[in-house]
Amino acid sequence: MTSFTFGNEEALGLDEADPLSALRDRFTIPLNSDGSEEAYFAGNSLGLMPKDTPAAMLGALSDWGNKGVRGHFEGDESWYRYDEVVSALQADLVGAQQSEVGIMGSLTTNLHLLMASFYRPSKGRRKILLEPHAFPSDRYAAAAQVAWHGGDPEIDLIEIEAKNPDNVTLQDVVSTLEKYGEEVALALIGGLNYYTGQYHDLSSWLQQFRKYEITVGLDLAHAVGNVPIDLHKLEADFAAWCTYKYLNGGPGSISGYFVHEKHHRDVDLVRLAGWWGNNPDTRFDMHGQERFVPRQSADGWKVSNPALFSMVPLKTSLEMFREVGFDALRERSIRLTQYLEKGIQTIDGIKSITPENPERRGCQISVRVNGDAAALEKKLILDGVVPDARDPDVVRFAPVPMYSSFFDIARAIQKIKELVS
């Protein structure tokens, strides 16, 4: 078993031996007041900006200025079907066919649009099942859907009853379904929990949901670009994710979503329709196309013209993923996170609540501290280490394989030791 010192020389040596460490140079790293680079561990909240992004944005702005409305149809990257190009770049990252992936709106908006189709409560089956520590916006959206359909969120919104909410097991899922399974209309599950960093065993969980004929939707905000996903094989009914975390699309960037191909030709599936879900060949036929005819793909759920200036930064980042290859990034992520985990284990007074098994986590390690997490976060930031605190006592560290370094991790371990001791 390798023993580490978490000294600067050791960390610099690990970076020098890492074949992907040079990726960091392709990102703009925020600076401390003394001009040194921050040790940035908040990519699970907002990813950093690729250095190619400003030029790509300026190019899009130039096209708008020089072409006006003609930019929709002229040039190698005309805007009319730009969203399809970006969607295709996401498909490999979520293990989907290109026809199963779309891009529009924002994460919670897309969850509402998808639940409009897939949450279909009946007299005896009205409940929506969430995970423990579900992201608050997912909970708000699910509660709103229950109320919209005349239900009572206090009764019809439930969560998996876990013995340890920080580590939800398959047996927890089985036991909960034995109790409530026949009453659950929809399971809305985070692929990777934002709070604990646990990457759920989705394959096993979905097998259990299918036994009870439960429709399954996934929030992949903390999973996409972070852990391996195979949505088509999983046969999830739908999924949605934001793109401003690990996909580096920028603050509030456009959202991705998935609809399994088994639903594409279901003409009876109600949806909140809009013109961008229509056949693109007849989309501008304003008088001859009065009846909505959805595209027989995930694009059939699109509503409005997607924002170009949100798609351009995302496309820039997704092209880097394709260039480098997700498998290589995942391998580097595991190495970085194991180094971080071993460092945390050397510090008294803090403890990781994230699973130790690399297959059950991504790059995030959630640390429970004795005391005020926000106060520790503030002190670390003043020392040039940027984590992300969650009340009351958890600080999250995410060494993102695109731009984090072993040296960043060593600095973090050194500073945490100083502050905690």
C-alpha cells in the first residue's frame, strides 16, 4: 500500500508523471490576491472556463453582427440545427443514442416538462419516490407536480427509507418498495447524490423499480461528465441534467435531457408542446402546419428555440471531452480522488461520508466536520483553497480531472490540517 506525505515535492512529482496533467493549461484558473492559482475544488458547483470559450463566443457574436437573421441558415455552424450538434456531443457521455438526447431550457424546467409526460398518477398509484438528501429543487418540482395533479405532497411525496441516509443501499430500496411499491407512480432519483457524493447503483435500483412497473426519471446533474452512465441500457424513462458543473458550460448554461427510444413513437403520450419539437423541415410553415406533429425522437419534447450563446460554450467544452476521451478522464479522476481520500484520512476531526469504493462515487468527496462547515469553507478560501460547503456540517471537495492537480490536493490537505488542528 502506497504511503503518501502530501508534501509539495511529492505532489509535483505525481503531476509530472500524469499524462493528462497538461489539460489544466487549457482552462482559466481563478487567481488568489498574490497572483497564484487557486486550488479549485468547486467544479461540482460551477466548472471552470476553457480558454477556447471566449474566442468561440466572439465568433458567434460576430456571426450575429454580420449576418443577422441569415445566421440561422448560413455558414458551417448555422444556428437552426446547432442544438442537434451539441446534443450529439452529449450522447456518448450519457450512454444514449443520439435520437434519445436533446438540449433546451434549464434542469428544473426540463424535469417539469418531462414529468408532464411521465408522471401519470392514478387512483391507487400517486406517489413520487425520492432519494434521501434529494436536491431541494427536485423536491420542490416533485411536490409541485403532485399538487398540480390534485394530490397532497405531505402524503404522496416519499423518500427511500434508508438506515443510513448518507449511504443508501439496495436493501433500503427493496424494503421501501415492499412497503410502498404498488403506490408509486414515479421514482425521481439523482444519479449521484449532490450532498454525499454517492453514485447510486442505478442498474440494480432500476431492476427493482421495474418489478413494480414504476416510471423512472433521473437527475444527472452531478453524474454527467463525472461518472460512467449508460442510460439506454438502463432503460430509464427520462433524465435531465445541467451543464454548468462538470461540463463547463458556464453559469446557468442550457440543460440536457434524455427520453428513451421506447417512448418516441407513443402518440398518446401527452407533452407540453412547442414549435421546436415540430418537424424542422416544416417548422417555419406557419400556416400549413397548424397541428403539432412531434418529432419521433427526444427532440419531440423541445419547446422553444434554444439559446445560442448558452450552447456555444458548452459545445467548446464537449469537444474537449470527445478529444480526450471519457475513459481516460475517469481513470485520472479515480487517481486524484484516492489521493484526496487518503489525505483526509490523516486528519483528526473530519470524516468522509462518501463511499470508499471508487465505483460508487465520482470525483467528489464530502467531508463531515466538527463544527460550522461554512466557517471552515471561508477560512480555506482565504488560504487559496476553494471547496463548497453545505449546511450544517459538510464540506465538499471535487478534484475535477480536466483541471485539478495533485498539487492542489496537497495544498488542501495541508491547509485543512492547519485549520482543524
